[in-house]
Amino acid sequence: MFFHSPTYLLAAAFFFCVFTSCNLQKTSDFSTWKTYRGDDGTNAYSSLAQINTKNVTQLQVAWVYRTGDLSDYFTLECNPIIIGNVLYGISPKLKTFALNAQTGEPLWVFDPFPKDSKEGGFNRGLAYWANGNEQRIIMFAGNRMIALDALSGKQILSFGDSGYVDLNKNLRPAGPGLYENVNNTSPAVIYEDLVITGSSVGEDYESSPGHIRAYDVRTGKMKWIFHTIPQPGEPGYDTWPKDAYKTAGGCNAWAGLSLDRKRGILFAATGSPSFDFHGGERLGQNLFGNSIIAIEAKTGKYIWHYQVTHHDLWDYDLPSPPNLVTIKKEGKVMDVVAQITKQGFIFILDRQTGQPVFPIEERPVAASTVPGEQSWPTQPVPLKPLPLCRQKLDENDITDISPEANAFVRSSIKNLIWGEMYLPPSLEGTVQIPGYRGGAEWSGACVDMPSGMMYVGINDIPNITTLVKKTGYAPAEAGKITIKEAGNTLYQKSCSVCHGADRKGNDGFPPLLGVEQRFKPSDVKTIIEKGKGMMPGFRDMSGQDKEAIVAYLFNTNDNRMYTPSQSSEIPTPKTNDKVRYSLKGYVQLLDQNGYPGIKPPWGTLNAVNLNTGELEWKIPLGQYPELVEKGRDDTGTQLFGGGIVTAGGLIFMGASQDEKFRAIDKSTGKILWEYQLPAGGYATPATYEVDGKQYVVIAAGGGGRQRTKTGDYYIAFALR
Ligand code: HEC
């Protein structure tokens, strides 16, 4: 094809350098993988071509590293970095390790937690900083940022407070009912001597705000803070109720940041304001929630923003850092920001000004009927590229994999509200399409830098969004039931939304079956009170209520009678005057066998030409063997894990629930090579060269949101 002829590539490289002063080339020639997603622009592109379309079928396992700390639940989402001949990665229990990148032999392992700790987490990568002989790896474990000496793996104790920067500190003034529960699942960005980071915060009322912060990479001292929930006098402040900034949370860049190093501009893409599904306490447009923000990297000063979802009610977080790409539109070379979304859109904006490159229209959307809510009347719709997933549900979209499945889904949506995208959450239940898992997710998009082709994995699975009024914790039968029985009721009320009514966990939330084998009752009480990662703390819950839940979870025979306590009589925690809502559950629209309730494909890989905005090809990615047997080889599966694209003409991608790692021809979408991993590869691979040999490596941790078997593997491939 035109794009892939060698002369064209040479011409493109020349052209690229002349017209963009080698903007990205200077910071990266794309032959190394020193930073998360390959380069500052997070494009996951490599100029290596030793492994290519002609020889990829000869790819073999070069080495396997097992971290040895399998988690029941957490998966490996890590995109490792490679500095020289050392690979740095993360284990399911958040140990950071260094390996010989040629052999997989471990050089050192650093465990951020005390021995035998039950901690673990999702984490997508590490950041590397070097100056003269000093080299540091910056990692996150829970609420702590840690700096390690890259050579020895020793913690640098002069960084932060005895070796730790507590992300919960320096965020906002303390206030009644507020708690900070800041975590980070994506790596920081290094700019000069600054380490700049977003965060992962809770999604409930009173969660922490997602302000973006920069720290001195040597001392860990905070250098600047960008308020993603603006304070009086700052741009965007008037898009919230007057005092909201004191208590509102969310608007966090949890998926990482990208950097235009030459311009000194940092790009953030933020998540929803919290509480995610009802905005009665945050009336207004809610800047800088769900926004692409350009920030001066040195100072944290606001440059521009573009909001992709106004007053979000759908958990439509921007799920990945913006891709920084150079395109050629109608003969004109442009540096742009390309943002994929859970809605399945790609927003392409001028990098300097934030102006749309293709037209975007504000279109009217349905109004909410939930008390206290004032949904935003319009939402932006790019006219190009066209959406990559379905954005409405009609009769014809209901699954056709069997007559039973079709009938099951029809009857399960009978009493729900369904139809267009952006139908607001309701008390009756609304089919939300696209769902919380997109469209696009944290897997991100890779871009073939010379040609401007973007490759992006897309999910196509609706959710059912139902709001319920929050009431006090006390079961109505208080005084007539035992502590253990009360525990069951309390669990269903406060915990089942995330951990499942059957305690088997839920899309993205850990199971609580067998919790007695992993924790002591007192640990669980602490988790309930303080929260953990994305889990909110239940600060107002009385001691008796916590004991009751523990009795239920641990199946202890606590047959004392349950007496209503004072706190459990408060009708709505903290704000008696307002009605608050919670989500009934993170529920996907599924058929009776657990397959998505709409017609396949459910997971696809898409090739979009960013120069023209046109979709060039689309393939289903992943299969269910039992459906293939019935003639359905075209379903795809839910995808978690990004692709990378190389000058060898290949896209490498795991992500699918069938636990396969694939090489795909980037010009045609043809699958050229498949490898059955020992556990799902729900991570973004990396590629690098040592001593003239190209390697491709992927973490295979299984489990997690895909709920397949878990693993602790990093597997590298090379030609013989
Ligand atoms: C809004 C969703 C949400 C709600 C509601 C919630 N949790 Fe969680 N919970 C989580 C998440 C997410 C984690 C994983 C946290 C992490 O990153 O370590 C978790 C972790 C836990 C763990 C540790 C599990 C493990 O294996 O590491 C326990 C125990 C737990 N929750 C108990 C509860 C109880 C009891 C309740 C009700 C009082 C509750 N949770 C309510 C989201 C929730």
C-alpha cells in the first residue's frame, strides 16, 4: 500500500523533520521504550522493523519472568520500560523489579509493603529520570509515591518524607466529612527535574479532587498544583456551585499524562466529577471534568481546555492520555492532540490552541427526571472521525447469537429506558450505551507516527444504570434481627453495588468470598472505615454496623440482637437536607449466559486515518471457542490492554478474553500470528532492541476486569 512503500517512509521522515523541526524525533526517535507507552506523546509506536510482516510467524518465546506474587484479583496492566538492557516492571502486588532485558533474569525487586502484606493493586507503569550518574525510577503504591535508585533498586530515603510522598497531603484544606483517598494507577511524567502526576480517586460524594501536581524529582517537594476543580478566581470556577470546590471530588487524570516537551506543554485528560451518576450537588458544566487540558509544564499554568462531556452523569471519564500526533490535513501539516473516548469518538484538536480540526457540533440530549438533577442540555459530537462503537440501542441491535439470548435480553430491557446515547441515569433503570467500559478504555490508542494512522481497541457493551436513593445504614427490621442477619442487609445496601450481591465481585471490583482467608476481621473494619483505592470509606457507619457486616462476611454466628444505633438512624449521611443517590450496581447488559446483550462484535480493533478522519479497517478481536463452534467467529471480546504499532508493519496486541497475543498487519487488519498466553495479556506490550535483536514483551496477569484465570508472567518474544 501507498503508506508502506519504503520510499514513501523516507519521504515522510524527511518531510516530518523539515516541517515540524523534528519535534518528536528530538525527544525520541521511537527506537527505544524509555517511557510509558513508548514516547512522551503516548503513541506506542516503534521504528524497529527487525520483526516484520514477512517473518513474524517465526516469533518465539525469548524468556519468561514470573513475579511470584500472584493476586486473586489484581491483574498486570503494566507497560514496562526499558533503559539500555534493563527492563523495569511491576508485579500484581506492586513490587517493582528490574530484569536483564535479554534474558529475563532478575536484577533486583523492591517491595513497597511490609512482608506478608495483603496489599496489591492495578498499576500501569513507571517513570524514569536521569541526570549525570543519578538515575531514578518513580513508582506508586497506594497513596504513596516512591523514588528508587535505578541501579540498585534501593529506596531513596531523602525523597519526600523518609522516602515517601503522601498523595493525600497538600490536596485541599480538611473539612467536615471529607476524606482523602488518593491513589495512582498510571505512571508520572518527567519534565526537566519535575515529576508530574495525576491520580486515581473515589467516585462517590466527598471523594478527593483530582488536582494535577508536580514535585521536585530530587526532594519530593511539591512545586505546583493545577486545580482540576477550580477555586475562586481561577478559570472554570463559575461552572460549579459557589462552594463546591471545598468538597467536590473527581475530575482526575487517572490514565496518565502526555507531554509536548519542545513546547513545554503538558496534556491531561480527566475523569468525571463525583458522585459520578448524579450531579445534584454539582450543578453546572463542571470544568475541568471530562476535559482535555493543556497546562504549562514548568509552572502548572492553565493554557486551554476542551470539555468532552458536560456535567457528566455516565462515568464517561477520558480513559487515556491524549495522543500527540502530527497530521497532514488537506496538504497542511498540523501538530494535534487526538483524544479517544468511552463514547467511541475521537476528538482531534489543534495542539497549540485547542481548536477542533474537524467540525464538532453541540447537540441536544435528553433531560434528567431524577429529583435534584439538572442535566446539561447539549453534548459535543465530532462529525469526523465517525464513532467507533454503537451509540444507540434499537430492536435490531439486540443480540442475535441465539433466539434464547435475544428473548432474554428483550425481556430484561422491557421495563427499562433505552434508545439513544446520553439518556440520563434514572430510578427506573436506563440502558447506557456505550457502557462504562467504552468505547475506548485505558488501553489507549497507538499511532503509526509516519503515516498518522491510529489503531484503537473498542468495546461495545452497554450497561444498565439505575439510581437508588441513599438512606441511612440501619436495616428497617432493627431490633428484631440478629447482628449477622443485619450484616447481610447492610452488606446488600452498602457493599453489593461493587462487590456483587453474591460477593463474587463485579466488573472491576474484587470478590469478597473467602475474605476470611485473606484478612483479619479488624482489617476489614479498617477497610470499611477508611476505604481502599477506588473504594470509598464509610466513615459514618457505626461500630455495630461494621461488626455486623464482618459477622456476615466471616460467617461467624453472632446471634446477639441488632439494635439501631444513633448514626444508623441518620436518613442520609452528612447532609440531612439533601437526597443523595447511589448506583444500584455496575451492571452490564448481558444475556443468560453472560455474553453482551447486543449484537457482536463486542470488541474490535479499528484503524483510523487521522489525516482524513476516515475509518480504514475494523476487525473483531478475540473469540469465544464455544461460540466459534457454533459458527460465530466474529464476536470479538471485551478488551483491556493496548496495542503497539511498529515500522515492521505490525500491531502487537493482547487484551482479548481468549488470552491470545496477536500480531496484526497494520495495513490490512489481517491477523498474521497468534500465541496462546498462559494468562490474559491485559496490558500494553513494549518493544525494544538489545545487541541488535528486537524483542516484544507483554505482561500476562489474567484476572482483573476480564475475570479469566490469573497469572504473574512477563513474556518476551524474539526471532530465533
Ligand atoms: C464503590 C465501590 C465499592 C463499595 C461500595 C465497596 N467497595 Fe470494597 N472495594 C472496592 C474496590 C475498588 C476495592 C479494591 C481496592 C484496592 O484497590 O485495593 C475494594 C476492596 C475491598 C476489600 C479488600 C478486598 C481484597 O481482596 O483486597 C474489602 C474487604 C472490601 N472492599 C469490603 C467492602 C465492604 C464490607 C463494603 C461495604 C461496607 C465495601 N467494600 C463497599 C470497591 C467498593
